[in-house]
Amino acid sequence: MPATLEAINEKVKKESAFIPELIREMEKVIVGQRYLIERLLLGILANGHILIEGVPGLAKTLSVKTLAQAVKTRFQRLQFTPDLLPADLIGTLIYNPKDGEFTIKKGPIFANIILADEINRAPAKVQSALLEAMQERQVTIGDTTYKLDEPFLVLATQNPIEHEGTYPLPEAQVDRFMLKLKVGYPTRDEELAIMKRMATTDKKMTVNPVISPDVLLKARKIVDEVYIDERIEKYIVDIIFATREPKSYRLDELTPLIKYGASPRASIYLSIAAKAYAFLQGRGYVVPQDVKTIGMDVLRHRVIISYEAEAEDKTSEDIIKRVFEEVKVP
């Protein structure tokens, strides 16, 4: 191992020491759902927003709230409803008739961790109000633009089984989420542990803040230093291009199934997320398996399938699995 790589490795081992403690604190409340916990940490380390999809009762909201308590940040839960307005989210100008001046009333978006609960229940104009905040980390009210404090993370949830009274997220909105997670049911043993822990009238559970936002921001800088070999970077680009030009990768059968391949944002996010995942494992370098592990979460909402794929009952996940099977690993 080269000296510089060894130094990065040691730095990562030292700076990622808070991760097990943070996970333990979250597991005081959350039973199982290790995949969800790890991906939430990955998102906050990689400075990327997360869309969480799962049926009701799988601790999606509870996990986000627990993370905010453990990181000692300002947390806001926004319940998205059909009557919500953009001003309810970002704030508005209020006219004061006494002095004839307008004053700014900042909205709940001015926090560190935002839980956009059931995001697809609000109309498009409200969903779009999040776009500037998510991409530019700023909000414009009237003629004034306000920078949002770091860390700033939007964690949105949506329910996949109810479509009545919902407004599907447009592709431009979905693409701004670094990861889309699909949360499944717990195992039998986990279900039993959940029942024993949660079947009580007293729902109070104490979560102690184990790290400050400064520690998190410092960890992000180390994530940027994590080494990624040029061959792995080319592997990431090959994966993305295989979703756009399947024929070039001997995936002719996928051509009629893909309407749009992954955008350049996908290659950026896949690289950053791979580095953050390596950091979570206490490693100062990325291996191909890191890319494979988080690849589905980065790509499942970026590959848009055709009507033919729908007719054949194929999903974007089926297509991405074929891409990972076929693209040569360095």
C-alpha cells in the first residue's frame, strides 16, 4: 500500500470512530433496519438527499427523527398534504401596515435535517419549492436569497401502495435525491423484538446526541479524500453508459426496455456514495464491491423504463441488475 494511501487509510479509521457509537445510539430505538440506518448515515456523510419508500409502519419517520437527535442538529418534520403551499415550506413576506414595510418570516426549511413526510401528497408547486433548497442549498423569499446552514439534508418518505390523492414526483425532482431506498419488512426475530420494545403506552425513548454537526462536516472532508482508483472511476462511467447505450455493452435486449438512461448526476453521486460507503467501513479507498453495494440505491430512480418494459413486467431494478452482471469489473 503506497504511503499516501496508508495515511488516508489511517485518517479514515481515526475519523470514522464515531460511526459505531452513532449506530448503537440509533439502535436503542430502531430494531433491525440496518440497511436503512447505514444508508441514512451514507446520505449525511455524502451530503446527498434521500427518498425513502416503504409501506406504513416500517420506522421510516422514526429512523430519521432518531438520526437527527443523535447528531444534535435542528430537525423539522413537514407533513406534506394537498393543501400545503410553498410559503408554508420556505417562508414568506409579511406586510406591516404600521411602518409600511415587509418583514421576512422564514419557513421550517431553515433547519439541518428536513423530514418531508409523504412528499407525494403535496401538489407539484410545493414539491418544486424544494428544488432550489435541495440543489443550491439556498432559498429565495421575495428579492432576497438566503443560504441554508450546513449540514442540510432532505429525507423524504413516500408510500408505494396508495395512489389516491397523491401527486407523483416529476423526474427532475426525483433526480435530485442521491439515493432512493426501498425499505422492507423485518425478520421474525426483529418483529418479536419490536413488539417487546414498542408494545407499551409510554412511547418515550431517550436518544443522546453523540456527535455535533462540526464532527460531521469534518468527516465529510475526509470522505472527499478517500482514494478512488481511475479503473473504478471508469467502471462507474461504464455502468452509467450501459444504461444509455446498452448495445455497446452486449446488452441488446435492454435497448427497447429503457426510455432514458441515468443522467451525469448519477455518475457523480455513485462516486461520492462509494467513497462515503468506504468511509463507513473504515477504509480509505474504494473497492468495486462498494460501487455494487450502493449502485441500486443510486440508480433505481434514474433509469426510466419504456412502455414495452412495463408490458413485460420489467422494472428499473431488473435492468440495473443486468447492467451490473454484464459490465466488466476492474
